Amino acid sequence: MSFASPENHIPLWREIINSTLLVIRSHSLHLYTLSTIFLFPIFFILVVYPSFHLDFFHPDYNFTIFTQFSLSKFEIIALLVCILFLVLFFICAVATITYSTVQAYHDRPINIVSSIKSIRNSFFPLLFTFIVSHTIFISISIIFSLVLVVLFQILKNLGLIYDSNHFWISLILVIVPVLLWLQVNWSLAYAIAVVESKCGFETLRRSAYLVKGMRWVAFWTHLFYGLAMGAMVIGTNVLFVLLGAGKADHYRSFSGTSQIVQCTVLGSLGMNQLLVLNVVLYMYCNDLKGEKLPFEYLSLPLDGEKKNHNVV
């Protein structure tokens, strides 16, 4: 694959999307297989676990009346195990799909075995990058929350604020733009961790450097896919809970099963496209900066390497 010539007058964002679609179409079976292995379980858990958790630990819950319930130690352990499972599969998905996209982008043969074996080279750089970035996200959220709590309490004592809803609105209006700005600047971090074997703060700094001039492309793609997948997962969970769809009988019904399958499949496909698009965006940013991929990465041996370009 190559970049379109300037004479074509194709907007860069459209060129990136076209390159993404070309990678997906030319290696659809390979990428969908990886999505089934690593992304399908993620969205299945995101769709099923919340209502399953309520049914198992709080079978008498009633959301028509707002009530608070505490989490037992076993609930916390189960939740932590679920989160660890999601993180593990997410890292494996990023590693394999990123490796496959880079190889496909440069017209090199790919197969499932070599893609899965690439995890051992990328797992710890991705894990460290994930931990550092989410630690920063959580720390910023806590700091801003504490600052707003203090300000809200001061204003409340002065009689300037009476409604607690103002606090939550202010918190959302302050935190969301900051976290979104960081996410846009760090959108290439995982691709850098896989391709360049960097990790932690180094990947975040390099991502902020590479994405300069392409922030709007990263912003709109993450906003679109994030809202689409988030609305789908949250909407399905709300429907399951409010309509009693989380009950055991509903899981065995056709409507419950079809809802789970539809949301899981669409979520997996959406995340697959976003991961491929992120890698393509990384390739374009590298090219615009006049940089090339590490030779060692492009010369990685492939198990059973063949001449055809789509070996599953």
C-alpha cells in the first residue's frame, strides 16, 4: 500500500479511512478470526456480566426505587477477576491486530500462528503502557473530583449552590474534555508499544509527538467509535436491567440471546475497525514525520511464510 499522490486532492482523513477499509477487506477472514478469539469475549462479558452480577448477588434488587447496596468481598474479587480477564484479552487483541495490520499494510503474508506468537514480544510493553495511561486517567479524575468537591462545599456554605446536581454537571464538563484530550494525544501509544517496543511514559510522549497535525482525525474517530460502542453496550445493559432481561429465563429466550449476540458481534467488529484504523493512522503519522518503521519489526519471521497474502 502507498499514500495517494497530492494530485488526487483526496482529504487525508478519507485516505486513512480508505486504507483502513482496504486492509480489513483484503484480510477480513484473518482479522475477524482474531476478533472472534480476543474481542468477542470482551464484549460478551461487558454485555452479560452487569445483569448477571445483579441476579447472582442481588436477586431482589428493584430499580424502580433507588436503593444503595454494599459490595461483599466475594463480589469485589469477582469484579477484579473480570477486569483482569478483560485487560488480558484487550492486550492480546491489540498485539495481534496491530502486528497483522502492519504486516498487511506492507503486503507481507500473515497467518494466525505468527500473529498470536507476536503477543510474547508486545505483551509487557502494552501492559506497562496500559497501567501508566490508566493510572494517569484515574489520578486526574480523583484530583479534579476532590477540587470540585471542595469548591462545591465552599459555594454551598456561601449559599450560592443548593442543588447537588450542579456538582455532577460541573464534574462531567471539566473531566470529560481533559480525558478526551489526553486520549487523542495518546491514541497511537499502543501501536508504538507494539511496533517500536517502547513502553510507559515513552510511548505516551511519542504518541503526542506523532499525532500532531492529525489530532482532529484521531478525535473524530475515537469519538465516533467510542460513542457508538459505549451507547450500544450501556443501552443493552440498561435494557436488560430495567426490563428484567437479566433474569435467567431471559438468557435462554430467543430475544435475550439475539440481543447478546448482536451487541457482541457489532462491538467486536467496531473495536476491530478502530484498532486497525489506529495502526493505519500511526503509519501515516510516521510518514508525515519522515520516519520509517524499525527494520527489525518488518523482518520478523513468519511461521510457514507463503507467497499468498492472506493465510489464515
